[in-house]
Amino acid sequence: MSSQTVKKALSGALISGLAFVIPAWIQPQILGYVHPWALVLFGTCAHVFQPSYSPAEKARTPEDRWTAAQIVWSIYLCNLAALFEAVLLRWPEAVAYDLWALAGASLLFTGLALRSWAVIVLGRWFTWNVRLQEGQQVIRSGPYRWVRHPSYTGALLSYMGLPLLFHAWWTLLFAAIVLPLAFYRRIVHEERLLRRDLAGYAEYASTCKALIPGTL
């Protein structure tokens, strides 16, 4: 395991753990349940396959239009909202071991697996900001056989699953609005660049849906 991988894993664990500082102070019992540790495990694994980034950074490319930052902060906001709703409004329902929690955990880690698969398949061409790289080609293997943006599909599954895990129903409604809007804006700018400058992408886009096979 490389030092970079270890650094990313520790960063993910730290960021996920910090999110629980105030919720755990409000409801210390939460640390005795699986739910918060599942989220820490998720954050640790997610960072391993995520290109390095800083939430405070500016857009790295003109085409990005701050879409990366919008997605990051939308996710952070939804995650924190879910945790605060859990300890302030849904306790102890928030940490129940029921079908809702099982569905949330399943979405969380299924989305992570899909996103990680997409990142691995795209390899060095996977970037944090909207841009093209020299020699980049259209990828049609792995999850890209079914959708053009499987990493976004995976992220949406994961971060819609998190409010379910904690039974945070108001946050789930909020996330169902905020997160699709953030990813939609990203896709609009990314598609504009890819269709214009990446050979073969327009033809690929005509045969493959953006997020959901055969639907959207």
C-alpha cells in the first residue's frame, strides 16, 4: 500500500470522524451503534479512490464553473444535516436496526462500489475538475457500457442512502433536491466540453444514457 493511499485513507477517516464531534456530544450513545462507524468506514474507503482535492480550492479549469466545489459542499451539507436531524429529532429511531437502516447502508456501499469501479476503469483520465487530458479517449468498458457518468450515479446512490441509514427524513427530502441539482449542473458543463472536443463522444452519448441505463 502506497503512502499516498494511506494518507487518503487517514484523511477520509478524519473528515468522517470530525462530522460526529458535535452529534456525539449531543448524544454520546450514538458511538455505541454501528451506524456512525459504517459512515467512517465509507468515508475512509471513498477517499482512497478519490483524486486529491481541497474543499476550499477554487475551480481548477474554466470549464469547471465551480461545479466540483458545489458538489462537495452540497454533500457536506446533506451529511451534516442528516447527523444533526438524527440526534436532535430522530433519537433513538435514528440508530434503529431495521429495514430502512439496511436499505440506507446498502445504497451507501453499493454507490461506493459503483463509483470506485468507475474511477478505476477511467484511470488517469478521471479528474476532479471538468477538463480533457492529452490522449484521452471515450471509455466504453466497465460501468461505462451502461451509463456515461457512473461515478455520479454511484455518488447519488451513496449520499441518498446516508439519510436513510439515520432515518433522517427531512434531510432525505432536502438531499433529493440539492444533490441532483448539483450533479445536473456538473453534467451540463462536462457534456458541453466532451461533445465539443472529445472525438467519438457525441456518438457514444447518442447510444448510452447519462445516469440510469435506458432511462436518464
